[in-house]
Amino acid sequence: MTSPHFHQPVPPEVANLRAFGRARLRAMWEAAKEVAECERVVEKGGGNLVSDLLRGSEAFYEWTHYPDGDVYDAETHSQYYYHAHENEPGEHGHFHAFLRRGGMPAGIEPMPYRGRSERPLGDDAICHIAGISMDFQGRPRGLFAANRWVTGETWYPAAAVIRMLDAFRIDHAYPSWPVNRWVGALLRLFRPEVEALLRQRDAVIAAWAERYPGRDVLEDPLLGLTGSLPISVVARIAELRTLVAA
């Protein structure tokens, strides 16, 4: 996934799954089965995750949110949309997954901000969990994290966002039951990667602020993408199958 930026971060180091306890591996394994099932049912119908989400759309335009008005679960306060812009080779578009204030664990507060740009606060607060890059076959190809101005979020520290991961779930059928289930399950399946990207995001922001003390780092157009990682559902499932069976 690309966005208007000039910073090119190196991929963060991801925790080795062999160091995880059985409970965490089992949770990822359950997520793996849900991801596989969601992909199976849309492919059985002759489509893929992206085509199922876009079903009924007359055309696909850059920057437009799909579906119109985003996907939002009023019970869990989870939200996502799909769009595309300035794609890198191999990317069709990407999902942005968010959690709104009502779904956040108790005691979580936004990062202090001394800049002048407006951001959603109070009951309107919103946190970007992760971005999911998709290829032209409708399969996930990578995860990414981004600066505040890219996502329009409130901005929470990585430790707080990591606490929000388990709260992201879309539990209704609009516009696609399998895609709604899949987005949340994929984030759980690749939780180690999401956590690594969030920690790197904070480190990149801190380093940028130190390097350019006169700029509002969260609004700096030269810093958009803070990190990205390639992913493979097939490889992750194979790895988990071996570890869970051990």
C-alpha cells in the first residue's frame, strides 16, 4: 500500500510464534479457521473478498469509500472501509479498520496533542487499528500502519491500540457477512504483525519529532506510511497447524 509520503521505513521485527503460549496459538488458530472459511464461501460463489464487498457498485473510483458510509457495528463500535489510491504494483486497494470510542476498553485516553489541527474527541474519538492491502485476486498481501493525518483518527499510543485489537468485530451481514467476519479474523490471525507495526509507528513518530522539532509530526505530509509488512494466509495457517499440533 502506498500513500503520499517520502519516508520509507524498514519492516519491523515480528515476534516468533514458537515463543507463544498455547492459549495464544489456539486463539490464532481459531482466527485462521474463520479466515479460511470466509474465503472459501466467497470463492465457492465464483468471487473473492473484494468483489463480494463491491457487489452492486456500478464502478470503482479512487479515494471513494466502499461501501458508501463505511461498515459500522453499533454494538461493538467497529468500523472499516475499502478504497484505493496511488496503488503500488500488485495492489488493488486496501481496508482501513477502526474502533470508535464506545468500543474501547476502559481507562484508555488519547495521546496529548499540542498541535492546531482538529481531531475527533470525546464520544467521536476513533482509532485506526490497521490497514490491509489486497491484491487483484482479492487476497490479502500486506498490513500497514500510518500517520494520523492519513487516517483522520484521534491518535492513541501503541499499547492502547493493542488493547483494542480483541474488541474489533463486525457482527452483522451488511454489506457482506463473510467480509465482515474476515476483516476481524485476519487482524487476530496476524496479531503479532499488527502489534509490531503499531510499536514501530510510535518509534517512527518519536524519531521524526526529534529530527524535525519545528513540525507538527502528526500532520507532516512527508510522513505518511510508518511501516508495512507482507503477509501470507497460506503460510501462516501451515505454521500454526504445525505449532498447534505439537
